[in-house]
Amino acid sequence: MVIGYVCETDPFKDRYAWSGLIFKIRESIEKAGFQVVWIPFDVDSKFVSFFEKLRWKLSKLFGGKLFLGGVHFLPVVYGYAKTVRKNDEFDKCDALFFPRGGQIGLFLRTNKPIISYSDATAYLMNNYYWKNCHPLSVKMACLIEKKASQRASLNIRASQWAVNSLIQDCKYDPIKCAVLEFGACIDDSDIRPNGSYKGGILQVLFSGVEWNRKGGDVAVQTVRFLIERGYDAILNIVGIKELPDYCQHYGFIKNHGFLNKNDPDAYRRYVKLYKNSHIMLLPTHAECAGIVFSEAAGFGIPAYTYATGGTENYVVNGINGYALSPDVGAEGFAERISKDIESDDISRLHQGALRLYSERLSWSAWSKRFKGIMDQMELVK
């Protein structure tokens, strides 16, 4: 079976696009036994560029309220679809797979099965990730999402949270939905499980590129409370180019900056951070999925986060860590972590992380589950 992989960047070369997911998903589809060909869509065509400029003008016209672009703006979606249909590889494909961007399928006149994979819906994004959007723009984005999802033969999402929105908001058939969590964007050969924490310096890992959304302030205060409880703790921060000024006052913070995985040296440094960490602390306030949680699980690192968005598919309470209620503060995180260390539950969470990775959060598990879904949906020829 030949699967047309529809995305804007080369999924055989670009290991950075969508946090590395474009590359990894393509690789995992091939490991499931399918042939993959790349079908790009042109994000810079004159048609698309005209309407992208238009929506910025609309934003200014309506007092700075954001008009969403890309696959959330109807004429742009149509423009993308035109370039997909004209691609030489299109007719060779038995099915079309969209690693995000499934909205493009709305304008494709074809009988080929359409498989859409993403981590959210427009309904969920509004007032969660998207802020200050014009209501007309949100309405358009949701309508596109609903119609495109109904057009697909199979909708896969990266969490139950997102699947629930497909069913409830998009009125999509539950039988044709599936959950497949994102795996780690670290090569399997580089994932070597750590031992669980047995005392000494507690190496805490925070990984994220948006300080406020990822809860950087909560992470800092959590480690401060842990130190007050008698722990010798270090907070290793990766992904943030420049920390807030107040972080300079804390000697327990080590900032490793933003590490681009496309750079071999930066990638090695990124992997080394995981190898040396005992727990992951990411009190994120908004999260559709959680690649870093899958990465942590591969190394056997217990994770602590908030129960928000899709995090509970990646951090399962009492199994590989805890997803705490959003109203819990830094002191609550510190209490939970210290309780797990003192009771040696940290060892059980370490084993649970490795088990969850093997069963659900690795790309090898993804490939097996994807093949099973394709068989079950009778999309395999």
C-alpha cells in the first residue's frame, strides 16, 4: 500500500518540523510496513500569499483581533489543496495521510481514503492556545475542522481529549476515531534507561520553549521548596533562549538554552540531559500532547505536570508520574515529589515509565498500533 504523506516540509530530511514529529511519524508508518511518498503543498504560492496578506489586513481592520491563517483560513486551505492535487505522486497513492493539515482534504476531489492525524481541534484551541481571535475567524476554523474531519475515512488524534472533541464538537463517528500518542523525538539507539533516584543531588529537568505557558515560574518555585525540605536539587532548563531576570538570583538553576536537534552537537547535549535526570517537572498550563513526556518515559524518568489538555495520556497518575489538578501550586508539586522519594515510590514510577514507553509511548509501539488500526478499519489493500 502506498501512502501519500501530505506536508509542507520534506519528511525524509527535516528532523525539526513540528518538533520532529513530521520525520518520526513518516518513519513509523514505513516501519508499519507501508510505502510512503511525499506530497508537498505550497505555502508560498501567489494565491496563498495573497490571502495570507488579506487576513492580516482584516486583523487591522477589526481592531487587532487575530484572523487565523494557514489551514484555518478557507481560501488558504483551498490554495493548499490545489497544489496537492497537481502533484505527480498523487495518482500513485492508495491513501492520503495528513500529519496535521487534514483540513486540506476538504477540497480534494478523490475517492482515496483520507487519514488525518493531529493533536487537537479548532474547538479546543480557542481560548486555550489561541488568544484574542476574532469570533468570525474562530467560527470559520471550527467549520473547516468539522467538515474536513467528516470527510476523512479515519481520524487519529494524539490524546483522548482531542478525540472527545472530534466526537462531541465535530459530530464524527466514534468507530472511525483512534488515539495514538506521540512518541519520543529522540532516536531509539540513544534512549538508554536511567536508574531511579537513590539519593544525592536531585537532577530535575524542565524542557519547553515557552516559559509562561510551560509553567517555568511554578517549576522554579517547586525546586526552591524542595531545597527548603532538605533536598540538594538542581533545575536543568532546556528550550528557553533567555530566562526571566529573577532566575539569576537562584544558584540551583542551570540554563542549557535552546538546543536544535538538527545540530548534532546540540542533539547530543539534549540526550545527555535526559541521561542525567531523575525527574521531569513541566507544570504546563496548556498542552495538546507531550513529546517530552514520551522522551522522559523512555529513560524511565518520572514526570510531574498539570492535568490539562492531552497530558493525561502521557503522564498517568501513579504509573509514570502525576498530572496534578491545575489549582495546585508549587508547594503541592514539591509535596508530591518529596512524598514519592521518601516512600521510594519513585522506583515504582521509574519502572512504570519504562513499561508505559514500551506499550504506548514509543514509536515502535506506534507502528504496531497504527498497523492494527489500518487492518481494523480495512484501509489496507
